[in-house]
Amino acid sequence: MVRRTRIIRYAAACAAALLLSAGLSPSASADGGPAGPDPAAVRLNAYWTPSRMTAALPGDTGKGAEAGAMARAVPPAVDGPQPGERIPPSRSFDGIPQAGTFFWTDAAGSGRTCSGSVVRSPGRALVLGAGHCLKGYSGTSPQRNLGFVPQYHDGLKPFGIFPVEDNGVYVPQRYYDLGEHAGAAYDFAFAVTEANQDGMPVQDAVGGVQLLTGTGYFHVPVRMIGYPAGADKPLECWSWTTKWGSDDPADPGTFPRIACDAFVGGTSGGPMLVPWPGGWAVIGVIGGYHTGGNTSQVSYSAYFGAATRALYRAAITGTPPAGPAS
């Protein structure tokens, strides 16, 4: 049965790869609707009460931590606003269905959160996030209440919660091998989810954004969305991305850079979106250089290129995910 499932997923992935290379999205599922309640989703829906979600701590404690120890160790010129730079404001809003939050509990039992977005895929179950948020759930690591809540706001789960599959977190092997700083150029991840408590796959419930790779560093307009930990609502900001060559040897690489105010802990993994026929496409996520930026005014993303395409294919074909070297 496992081998047959892998073959089906591989065939679907081949079709999706052709559509992706042509700039198209996979067509909607024709299975006729939900498959029935998912017991894991029912359990997670009961566990993640409004109070637990509100109390969840950021899973990305370095993002926007300009007053913390990490920022003190990095000269201000290395990260953050440049002299005289205009920083576009952000605003809180109720969110969009395709963006949301990951919630999980860490080894000590504390709630944690980071941002993410649903990307179009043949299995209609794929969520994009940051590698530094999800790297602890590689392979068969305990999932510890890990699920995704689309359009979370005001303690609500408007579309329910979507558990992440066992063995369903995909982070590049290079990120594990190099670490979150030397491997900053590989700071992205995909999570394969199960249906929600109503038996609905996440893409059927909320739609998805198109994954774009190899499109360069300069984009305008860019709509960035992120979920500050503990906030009632997500933030959005309209800005543009430019090319940033790292001047910190600890975090080597070249990254898309975007100025937007107030993106603090919890926003890592949030999508950088550009208009796309019928909706939105994602060209980056908050992460990478200094795990997304030491200041709350400037964010970064790993560049989406061949490594991102390879990880996407691994996730949609059911290839065993990478993990830390033993």
C-alpha cells in the first residue's frame, strides 16, 4: 500500500512539475469533497484553544531582536535600515486564507509559533515556512502538537487546524549540515499536512499561492504577511525587494531584502507575495540572513532557486525527508 501511494504521488508530481515549469497551477481535486473527520485534527483542534494560541512564544527568537544578545553581537551596519532609508509601515488586518500560523509545543511543553503559507501542489496539502522554525521536526522526530492554522486571527481558527503529517517536514539537507547561520541560503521548509477536522485538505479549504523560483531579487510590489507571536491579528506591508550580498561571514550568501516595519518574533516563514493571475505568488519567506533580520524594520529571505525547486519536488513525491547527520 505504501509503495502504491508513493507511485500515485510521484505520477501526480510529474504532472505538477510540467504545470510549474509552464507557469500554471495544478487543477482542483475531483474527488468530490471531504473524506471525513481526521482524528488527529480533532485532537489538535481541541488542544489549541484560544488561550494557548495567544500564549504561544515565537519559534524564531532572533527575528526583530535588536535589543537582544544576538543584535549586540552584530554591528548595526550589518543588518537593518540604511541611513535615510524609508521604511514602509505595516498594518494589522484579519489576514488572507492562504497565510497563517504554525503552532507546536517545544520539548519543555511551551507553545511556539511561526508563520507560513499554503502553496499550490498536486496533493493539495503543502505549506511553506522557514527552515529555522521547522528544523526540529525532521524525519520521524516527535511532532508535538504541530499543526497549521490558516488565517488565524483574534484567537479564531476560521478553517480549522491542519496537522502536519508524521515524517512530513522537509528542510534542505544543506541547512542541517551547515547550520542556521552558515546555511542561511537554505532557510526554507515545506510541511505536508493532513486534512482538518472536517476532512478537508488545506488547499481545498483556502486555496493556495503559486510558488515562483528563479525570478531574481528585484520585485515590486511585494505584499509581506507575518504573524507576531501573541498578537490578535497578522501584519501586512507593501514594499519591494532588492538584492543584499551578505557582509557577515557567519551568514554567507545573497538574499532578497525588504524594508517593512514591525516584523518581530513569530513572523518568520511569513510569505513575500507578488500579484499573480487569479491571486498571489510567493517569491520568498522571512528567514535566511540572520534568520530573517535582527531588526523589526528589515527582513530577508533565502533566494528561491534550484534548491527550493528540489525540496518542493521531494515534498510532493513523498521522498523521505532529510534530517540532521547522525
